[in-house]
Amino acid sequence: MSETQNQPKTPLALRFRGFLPVVVDVETAGFNAKTDALLEISAVIINMDEQGLLYPEDPVSFNVEPFEGANIETAALEFTGIDPFNPLRNAKSERDVLTEMFRPIRKSIKAHGCNRAILVGHNATFDHSFMFAAAERAEIKRNPFHPFSTFDTATLAALAYGHTVLSRACQLAGISFDNNSAHSAEYDTMKTAELFCGIVNSWKEMGGWTTDNEDIA
């Protein structure tokens, strides 16, 4: 069921056929969404200005407690530098994190007259699978995201810049990227959001999308 019914649709809703783009990045303790711990998650809602150009809102970011029985791969922790059991992380349960994260997303869906959120990610199926696995474990019934569709900036960057690695794609797009800050969910989410907005806005400025194209049938 859609989040909104018979509400006026803003240009953002019309631009993406009723979907609200939300950039999501996760840091995890492995590659298996069903068995490995979710450790960090960050989300950035995408908005649109009066000229029809996209821009990222402020991020919401959380440290996540490993769920009971979660597998934690040492190699993954060495890669991210995360200590899952450091009390200074102030980590919250998956249920508390997703409940808090989904709240502003639902509010934005309603404000724009959208039907659902759609996850934007760099290699988006990875982030999508971990978020949905966590929501299933937490028994969250009203997940605002589309259950299988995503927008993938790795694919978009390959088209626009001939490169799929986030850091290099950002550099080619003229977006600063600090490799020392990478592999933090919040940092990677913000850079992915900048990349997504930059590619979509460039397409608009080249005449690839105008209000004449608005159609959400």
C-alpha cells in the first residue's frame, strides 16, 4: 500500500514517478545480510529546489548493536575500523534505529505526495539487503522503501564518468573525497548523495528532463 493517497504531488514526486529518493549506506560485519551484523546506517533524503535541481538534506546516522547471534567477521572490522562493542558508540537496537530513521522519511513521503521511498546507494543491492533484513528481524511492518527497486549510483557513474568506484567517480565529478573518512556510513552516504544529485542535475541541464516529461502513470 502506498504511503499517501490523493495528495498533491510535488515536482520531486513527479520527477521519479512517485518515488522519494533516499540515499542509504551501511557498514557491516560481513557480506551476508541474513547472518552478519549491521553496525552503522545513515540516510539522506533528497529534495528539489524551485529550479528543479536536486540537493541532499542533512543526514541521519546511527550506530547499531549487533543483533543476537549475529556473525562478525574479523576481516570486515579491520576494513572498517569499527569496534562493535565499544560503549562510546552509543549503539541502539536495529528496531530503535530503523523506527527513528523511517520517521522523517515517512514525513517527507507524505509532504511530497509520494507513494514510497526508493533506496539510492552505491552498489545499492548490498545496502538494500541489509536494511530489509534488519527491518524483518525487528518486525517492522511499515517499511517505507520499495521492496526491490533501487537507484544505483555505481551504474549511473559508469554511464556518466566511466567509473564505478565511489571515490574515483566523485573525483571525476568534481566532488572532493577524503579516503581517510571513507567507510563511515555517514560520510559515504553524503558523498553518494552528492554524486547522485550531480548526475541527475547534469542530465536536467542538458535537456534530458523537463516539466514536460512529468508523468507518473
